[in-house]
Amino acid sequence: MICRFFSLIRQSIPLNFVVFWLLLSSVSPLYSGDTNKDYFLYGDFIHKNNIRTVLFNQIGFELSDPLIRMHSDDRLILRFDDMDADYKHYNYTIIHCDAHWQPSELRPFEYIDGFYEDHIRNYRRSVNTRVPYTHYWLEFPNSNMRPTKSGNYLLVVFMEGNPDDVVLTRRFSVFTQSVTVAGHVEQANLVRYRDRKQQIMFNINLGRYRVSNPYRDLKVVITQNGRWDNAITDLAPRGIRGDQLIYDYEEETLFEGNNEFRRFDIRSLRFLSERVHDIRSSRRYWDVYLVPDRPRPHARYITDDDLNGRFHISTRDAPNDMIEADYAWVHFHLPMPGGPLEYGHLYVMGALTDWGFTEENKMNYNYGEKAYELSLLLKQGYYNYLYAFIPAEGADVDIAFIEGSHSVTENDYTIYIYHRQPGDLYDQLIGIGHFNSAVPR
């Protein structure tokens, strides 16, 4: 990394970007496990305790993934709340990444049209909320900064004048639909996985797009419900038929089906709604106590219309969702009368925790209540979540331990196709395919 530092200086890249690369390379993984495990370190992280409710999606579609199609009018909007409730000067920039979310070899002027960094100018203070905050938002791309290459990007928000003081980071991708993906989701073919795992079967249709060596030059990544911690990466085609690449693996494209997400509704703090047991107020805060949950590893599968782990900010108590929605401490309660689990920890997971596993969303065992408990400060809205168990340091996240796993669960899948042409310094994102397990073949 030090060699690259001096190399970048010789190439006259702005020092700010060198600082970003060095700083972000030291970001901790998604949970405090084996740091040698190949997790995506350039990801969705909040680095300041005063920052809450980060939203990053296509304008007009709050539940959408942050994707931009090249040469289109697609725009994203970043939103976040500063709980200090004052005004701060926030700047932002973007970093081009490869298929594995590590910085590419491109220099900023090769992928940015406009300024290398810019201000976040839009903000409003909260109105009539018990918990005060300042709401910031940024529409991107804009006239000051626009990506010029396809691929993965990291949006970095930092304090003005101090580029090593990173506030938050968010992934987004720019793609061209140069190739198409045809596929479907089905129950695992292998008998030992049939009841709990889902299998992704797909082909890539190259059409007139030329790939010299698909086994070497293409990278394929599959994600489930927008998660990157369990993404399947670097799949090579099993066969080639004309201009079609065949990916008909039996084990390599398997995902745990898991279970439908649990949910709760705090769009109003004036009355009890779905999965809310009690609401209490004080001068400074609201407290929302959820209905106690139960482990369901062996329960029969029940279909449900969930948001596949996402959340939607909304309030029924005022007209403006973004600046009039209040914050509340939401209290989770999972009875475990047999005592705390040995050799591992329980977490509340979902988009509400950035799909990560940190001290903030790790549950604690209450011996008096004989239950695991956790409190999260959340903005009014409709939320999905699951309970995840990490059995030991470095071990994989186990959702089925508490939630069960079913091959018929409804899940969203996205396939990303990257191409690095011989001699290129970056991975182009040449196609994206979306699939849902509930859609019939």
C-alpha cells in the first residue's frame, strides 16, 4: 500500500484521494470475526455516531437499489440525518472500484466528469419532533460531478476541509446493458439441500458483444436481497453454446432460502400498530416496545408480503416524512428461557443495520427476563428484520439457527456481469439481471 501511495503521488493524483484509499483500506469488516475472510470492506458504513437513517436509492423509488444506467437520465438520491441537529459542511466524492469492491487502477480524471469533490448543499432541520435532527440530501449525478465509466463506485461523505474524516460510505453501480441475463430461481436439485436452499440457474446472452475469453475476462456476482456479505462471486461459465454462456451449477449458486422477514410498523407513535406492544413517551424520547418474538427454526413456512429486509421511512402523524418523522428507541425482545447461547452472539439484521454486525446491533442477554434484548434508535417507518447468529469468530452468519430456512421463501436476486478487456485497468459492468424466487419459470 505504501508503494502505491508514492506511485499515486508521482502520477499527480490529488492527495485527498490517496488519503481516502489509505483510510478506507483500514475499515473493519462487517463483524469482528476473521479479518482474513474475503468480505467487502468498501461497503455501506456509517463512521459517525451522530448519523442515522442513511437512504440511497433511485429518485422516486425508495426501495430500489442504487443503480445508474449509462447514458440515461437515471439519478440517485442520498439522504441522512445528523442527530447533532446543527449545520455542518459535508463534502462528497466517488471512488471507482473493481468487481470485488476494491479501488480500481483508474485515476479520478479518468472516471469523473467535473469536480473531484463537491459540497452537500441541501439540508433542513426537523420540524415538531421530540428528537431534533438535521436532514441532508444529495441528488447524484449532477452538473458538478458525473461518473464516466461503468462499474462499481463508492460514494464517500466527509467533513469539509478534512478528507480523512469520513462520515459515511455507500455503494452504487453504473452499468450498460450490453449483454442480457436469462434465468430463474428454483429449489436446490441436490436432495440434501432441497428443503432449505434455493438454486440460481441462468445464462448470459452475449449477442453481438465480444468477449475474447469468457473464462478469464468475465466476473459474475450474485446477491440476495441486496446483501453483499453472502454474495457469490467469480463464477465461470460451465459451457458455451453459440453466443450464450451457460451457468447451470448444482452447488456453486446455492443460497439459503432463510425465512420471510419479521416486521414492525412505527409510522405512528400515537397508537399501537402492527407488532407494537407498547409506546411510552418522555420529554426527550419515544420508547416503542415490540411484541416479543419467538425462535422459529422448525416452524412451518408461512408466506408473507415483506420488503425483503428493507425499510420505508414514513409517518402518519405529519405530512412531511423526511423532516417531520420522529425518532424512537425500538426495543427488541427474544425470549430464550434456556439461558444465553454459548460460543456465539445474536444480532438484529437487515437494511436497518446496513446488513452489518457490530456492537450497536448485537443483542444482550437479560437474565432477569430470560431473553435477548436490544434497543435501536430508529426513524418512523415500516421495517423488516431478522435475527442472525454468529457461532464463532470467523464463522459464517447463521440465520437459520433462529429463523429457519425454506427453499420456498420469497427472495430477490441480482446478477452482476463484469468484463475486464485485455489491457484495461478496470472492470466494466456490462449487464444486470433481476430475479425473484416467487416468479414461476
